[in-house]
Amino acid sequence: MSVLQLVLCVVSLTVLLSWSAAGHVALRANLTHIDNAHGYTKHDLLRRMVARTRARVNKRWTPPRAHPSGGATLTASASRDEDKPNSEYLIHFGVGTPRPQHVALTLDTSSDLIWTQCGCSVCFDQPFPVLDSATSGTQRGVSCFDPICTRGGLPFSGCTLKDNLCFYAYSYPGNSVTTGKIYEDTFTFQALGASDEVTAVPNLRFGCGMYNKGKFESDESGIAGFGRGPMSLPSQLKASRFSHCFTTIGESKSSPVFLGTPANLEAQATGPFQSTLFVPSPDGPNISLYYLSLKGVTVGRTRLPFDASTFALRGDGSGGTIIDSGTGITTFPRAVFEELQDEFVRQVPLPVFDALVDDSEVLCFSTSSTTKAKTKAPAMPKLILHLEGADWDLPEQNYVLPFDQDFGTGMCVVISSSGDSDITIIGNYQQQNMHMEYDLESNKLGFVRARCDKL
């Protein structure tokens, strides 16, 4: 069922599943990728993913570089419309009663705040009406003396002058910022296992973004934080787990996200279930991130010459390996990335395409000669991430992107460099058609290959 149909059917439903504080969370929402159903070629998709990934890594995890003269720091600026460091997958649900209003928020596992544009003084364009909180019968402002405002993990909060409501300011990579008031209202999700029923969850806190400036995508109305902090959506739902299953990027199919459901990861599974423990997050700005213990990387028959210390979180909070829904493609520290590319070149008997994706470092091979000779291109080497307790053998379609353009045919290895950063990020391209479960109670990540479009 489409999001608009979901919102419209609320009026005609004879049964509304009420939320029970004593019950277990069992919610589902649909996700859409910002590049789906736009008719992009595979070359365009790769170019856009690379640009967004580079912008996100540069703005969020790359340390400032000193100016050669010793003065001000150097910063990278995004030059294209697709350099949106915050946007990848959008989660759709309704806010308010009696007629829930549609919101489309970027699902971000590396932040906490839920917010949508509302009562705008400065807002970016969005393709549907901005939330009108005044029309909801269950909306109320949250006091600035409420613990969620004083101890809820907001980087900046305070009291509004007129009504003592909680005022917030929250920033993102690329000098993007939202400011506004914290409100409380009812959120409406699709009921688990029922396409024509919904579940209403009262008293959820979110930011009513009144001043929103920066690199936001025109398809979204805000951001839904899925991080570890108290204001994230899983935390407010008291969900012991959540999971998502991303369908193939570039197709028009939506992807499911399950909140708090004891998800049956074997449903529509096409491989064995594996799990790995999360690593404790450091104090400071990265406390909400989901860190993993990566022990090494194998390309084909060769394990790269880097041990676990290369990918480990350091005492000062630098380095580490995270899994992040908001980053497009997996990135490695430069030394690892260069060795990985060299190993692919050694093992793949094809000529290299130079600078296929603008000035990016993505490695691409030409298959034009095999196409002309009507022979099959050679198989690509396996790519395996060795996690603590699990070897993630990536399906080829999760790291190889074939293309057929006017200038030739080929295959690209969809892996990027972290640039000047030493962090490793497992991006969402590598998570396609994988059911990923964040088990917060057991502090582990579970994953299995799956037919995501069948869930």
C-alpha cells in the first residue's frame, strides 16, 4: 500500500489498533531510496552515490586540515545538487490526529533527533504539505524543564521566551541545521502483517523544524534518528530491536523497516543467519553510532595485509568501523582502500577504466572487448568482511555495478576511500537485499541474505 493510500484509509478504517504501553512494539513502515524511480542510468546512480558518500565522510568524519600558511583550516565544499550528505532512505508515516499528516524522513542510524518541517520561517522545498501541527488534536509542546529537553542528548536546547517550551538546535554534515521546538504527538504506522490497518503510537517527541537550512533533499521533510540516544525513534518506542531490508537501489520497489518486532529473519532468507556484537561507542559526538569489530578484509583468494588494529576504535574516539544507513557506499581508510584496489587489479584480467566517475577513486574495469567478442566477462573476486564471530561474504551485486554506456561497457567496484579520515563505514549499497537486525537488547547486529521485496 502506498503512503498516500495509508493516510487516506485512516478516515475509513472501522478498527484502529490502539497502542498499549504494556504491549510489545510491532510496527512496520516503508522506505524509499532517493534515487529510485527517477530513471537514472547505472553510471548516474554510481556518480550520485559517490558524491553523497564523499560529502558525508568529508563533512562528518574528516578532521580539519591545517592551512599551509598555518592559519585557517581548509574545508571541502560540495559543488553538485547530489552532494547531499544526509539523504539516502526515507521512512514514511503519519503524524497527528484525527487525520495523520504524511512525513518522509531520512532514516539515519548515526543521529538521534526525529524532526520534520513545521511552522516554517525558513524551510526547504518538499513535494507535499508541511506539517500543520495546529490541526492535530493530540499535539502539545514539551516544556523546557522536561528531562528530554535538559538531559535528552540535544547538543543545544533551552527555553522559548513566551511559553517556556523546549527550543532546540541540531546540526548535520555540510553545515545543515534545523532549529525549532520540541513537540509531542501521535505517530501512525502500518500494522504488522496487515496492509489495510494502522497502529497509532501516542506521546512521541519530535522536533518541529521552523528554521531548516543546508543540504537537504527535496524528497524529504526531515530526519528520523535511529541512533542510540534517548530521542531516537527506537528509543522512544522502547523497541528492543529494529530491522530493515533494502531492496535493489535504482528500482521502484519500497523497502520495509520493522520497529521492535521480533523479526523472523528466516522469512524470505536466501542464506545463513549470522550475527556480530556491537562495540561500545565512545563518549562525545559519536556516542550514537553503531560500531562493529572488523578483523580483516579478503579479496578473492587474498586476505589484505591489515589486522584488526587498522579498523579498531581508538581511545581518543578516532578510527573504528560503523554500519550506517545514511552513507551510500562502504569506505575504507586510504591505505586499505588502495591495497583493496590493487588486489582487484591483480585478480581481474580486464583493462581498467580511468576516471570513469568524475574525479572519484572508484575502480572500474572495461568489458568492451568481451562484449564485442560475445564472450562472458570473467567473474569478479569475492569480497569478504571478517567481523567478530561472522564472515560477511558479500553478494557480487552488493559491491559490483555493471554498466553499459555510449562510451563502453564495464564493471565498477563500488567501494570508496575515507579520504583523510581513518574511519571504516559499511554503507547501504553493501546492505542491499540483506535483512539487517539491530538487536539492542543483546547488543548485536544480525544479518542474512533475503528477498527484501517479498517481506
